Amino acid sequence: MELNYQRLQHQITGMDEAYIESYNKNKGISHQYLIHNKIKPCPFEGDLEQVVVLILLANPMYSHSSSSETDHVISNLQRGWGIFSLAPSSNEGIRNWWVQHLAALQKHTGLSWRELSNKVAAVQVHTWASSRFDECFKPPSLSLSQEIAIAFARRARLIICGRRRTYWQHVMRDPSLAAKMVYLKSVRRPYVSPGNLPPGAFANVCTELGAPIGQDSEKATTRLEPQARV
């Protein structure tokens, strides 16, 4: 399938508009499950042609203090960045989220943030921003989001499941995709770090990204890593 970000945004918006209007009815602006549809949907972040590692998440974040209606709009300054939220011109709140969760990977691989943004991609269960994920929110675009995720998964060498494990196991049930899957230990804190992956998995991720590290280095990093990051 063709993965044109702007076209998919337009398609998903049209598919889900009526559903979201009904879903949001009687939910106040501060409701944790409110879909903030003034922020456009985020079909994916990453470069399909360059992806090495795919991260599976739940849905885009929303923060009353830091989110912006332009969070999922790719500007000219963000072009050339796969995970465009890592670009210096991106909203500080969402950029900081990505920097925190990929900091260990960037440190150990030595890749620039721009290089890493093109080798790592992320897809969500659904594409709409909310403060918390609601399992009952099942927009018409859900099947399209699955198609997008599978397209990235087929290109990636490794797939890291960060959230919604049962859901993603079903979506990635094809044996060729399931064989690529590794699971983060903490679903609340999806840091891609030595302490949050099974033994040896972080070293494998770095190797696939072109910057192998030794098992001993991984163990040392795990011992020194603050517990809060797991």
C-alpha cells in the first residue's frame, strides 16, 4: 500500500469524523478519554524505506499543558525526519517524550537524532490523541491503522512491542512478523533501554541499527540504569 502521510490523515479524518462526534458526546474538555480531534490524526511516524526497528504503541499523547493543534502536521523543517516529532522544530512536549524514551538507544548507537528518526518508526493502535487510551474506542479507521502497521512491520528487522501486547500479538500473528517481536518489560514506561528489554535484546537492537555493543556493556548499563526508567 502507498503510505502518503497527508493522504492518510485526510482519509482517516473522513472515516472517523462521525464516530468521534458520537464518542465525544457528553465528555468534558478535561475527560481523560476525550479525543482531541482538533489535533489531526497521526497515521505513523517513520520512513518506510529506511525503517529498521518498529515500535508498537497505543495512541498519540495529549497533554493539556503542552499539546498543540500542529503536533501531527509535518512542516518543511521536519521533512527528512522519519519520526518527525524528534526534529528541533517540533512541539517541545512531544519531542521531549521521544528523546526520553529513545535516549539510551541514541547514546549506545552514536547515531544522530535525525539518523535514528529514520531508522526507527512507530505506529499506534489508533491515530487520535487523548490523555489516556480507551479500549472501547474503536474508530472505523482501526483496520487501516492495522494495514499501515503491517506494512512497516514487513520492512522492519525488529519489532518492539511497547504497549497493548495482546492487541499487537493478534495484529502481528503472521509467523514472519511474530518472529521479529520483542517485548518491553514495562508497558507503562516504554523506554527502549537495556533494563526494559529481555537480556541481549537491547544489544540486538543496536546491532540491527548498525552499532553493535557487547553483552557485557549491556549488563553494565543495566546495573547503572535508574530504576525509574524501567
